[in-house]
Amino acid sequence: MRSDRSFNRGAWLLLLLATVAFVATDFVRHPFEGVQPGIAAAPSHGLTLWIPGTDADSAPASVTAAAARALNRRGAPVSSHVVPGGSASAIVALLDADRGFDNALLAVNTGTLADLERDEHGPALPGTPEQAARAATLLREAKPVALLADDTLVLVTDSQSHVHSLGQVITSLRRNPGHLVFGIGIDAWSRTALGAFVDAVHAPGHVPYRVLPSGSAAAISTGGDSADVVVAPRAELRSSAVLRRLRILAQSDAGPALRDGSGAVPRLGDVLGREAPISDAHRWIALVAPPSTTAAEVRALAARIRTMTEQPSWHATLRTLGLGEPPHVAVGPFIARAERGDRALARAASHVAQAAPDER
């Protein structure tokens, strides 16, 4: 009996050693690489819509979450998650063929392009320009899937403000660039849009601006340390309490048309000329797939999302978020044109983009 027990223990020991050796050999061949630093583990099944951390509290994040809810169904789950960090790190984490996840789409918008332009060509920490350049390349190689929404750039002021029209703003900028203080969001695109507007007006000097919390009623108040005019995406000012206090001075030519109590809102292109880059500034929101995604997979995803965006319920969701319906255009060429347009905006804004805010 004792010899039988010894034999069994010896057999189990040999089996255990063989198993350990096999696992070790297999690990050398196929090492576990883990998830990327700063990103949560991807879901093991279903489709995931990712949004960069810098967009977490913005309209693009709200649209992405709404799209995930609308697309989610039994047997084909869809969820939305945030990639901690900026646009460049999110693109590299999600779109790099050697590091990205399967069944993942990345939500990008006009601000994504502005972030990459700023990080690649503006003052930055060591390594940032290289990461931004890599991200820009990956984004160009990504497979465009669908457009989810569109947003209009607006110039607004408080309804009780001494500023009553776009013409008054232009005259003030040309006569005394430091007289009006502009308010913008913390994002790179809002700052670029302000600079492009100032460039189109031909203001003879730097224009003061203040970074303000997006969508805040205090951001457009005319009292205290506020801004006289705010340059922002329309959706960031969608709160009804805020809108009641607003006077919309102008909107970009692109994006959904707006109306106020006096009728159609003036278009920047009608006043500044449609050749001015600012006239085409708007914030679109799109989904792109990793470059490794097959053409058949892209077609299937695009058809599924297009069915959703054509539903009246999706149009109602966009109205609730202060957004317009996505343009009915080919996604790939649209994003390529948008990238060229963003570079034009950045060039036009270069002489004011780094101007220090005026401490009133």
C-alpha cells in the first residue's frame, strides 16, 4: 500500500513538472503582453466605442455614449469607454496594429485634429511631438466608419451685453484689438478657432482671451471678470438656462443652421468671405476603426451605424444634445478634407494662438 502511494505521488509530481515546462515553453513563444498603460482592459466580446480622456466631459463623449446605447442589442453588445489621457495617446493605444484591441472603434472629432496639430508643432514636453506625429499617421491610416453628428461654431454674447452684432465685434477688433475679451474652452480647437477668426478680421494686434468652463452661464456673463464674446461649439451652450441669456452673433458656414428670435443667424462666410478658413469651422464627430480592420468588417459596421443614424430617435437625441445631423457624405474624403482644413485654421491662428490672456 505504501509503495502504491509513493508511486502515485511520484506520478503526480512528474505530471506537474511536465505541465510547468509546457507552460513555460508556451509563454516564451506567446508571451502575455497585458493592456496598454493608462487604459482599462478591453471587454472580451462585443463592440466597444472609445473616447479620449480629454473629451470625457464634452458633447463628443455624450454622442458616443448615446450611440453605444442605441446600437446595443442582445447577442451583439455595444459599450462606450474612456481612454485616459489625450488624443495622441488614445489613437496610439487603439489604432496601433501591434497594440490595439479587436472590436474597437475610436470616436474622433475636429478637436482631435487640433490636439495633434498643437502637440506636434507647438511647445511640448520631450517625446510629445513624436507621439503626436505617430498618432497623426495612424489616424490617416485608420478606416473611417461613420459620422455620428455635426456641431456649429458660434460667436455669442450675453443678451444684455453692450455687444449687439458681429459687425460691432469686427469694428472693435480693427480699431482696438485689446478692448474686447474673448472667452474660449480649454480645448485646442476653440483656441485655434478664435485665432482664425481674429486673423480673418485682420486685427492689428493681439486679442485678449480667457479660458472659461464650457457651457457655464458664468462664462458669458457681462459682469466682473467675464468675457465679452464667447467662441464655442453650439452644443457646449445647449443648456436652456444659458440659451435664454444668449445673443448669437454669428455661426460658421458649416454645421447645422441656427435661428434666433430675429431670424437666421449671420454666417461668418457672408461677412468675412468664404475663402477665410474660419467660415468652414465646425465640430463633426466620427467613428474610425483600426487600420487592420478588413473592408468587409468596415462595410458591416458602417451599415449598422448608418441604420441607427437615420432613425428619428437618433435625430431627437442629437437635438437634445444641441447637435445637428451628420453630413450625408463619404466619410473618408470628409475626414481628409477636415484635416486639411484644420491645418489651414492652425496656420491662420499661429500669430495669436499663444497670446496670453488679459487679466482684467
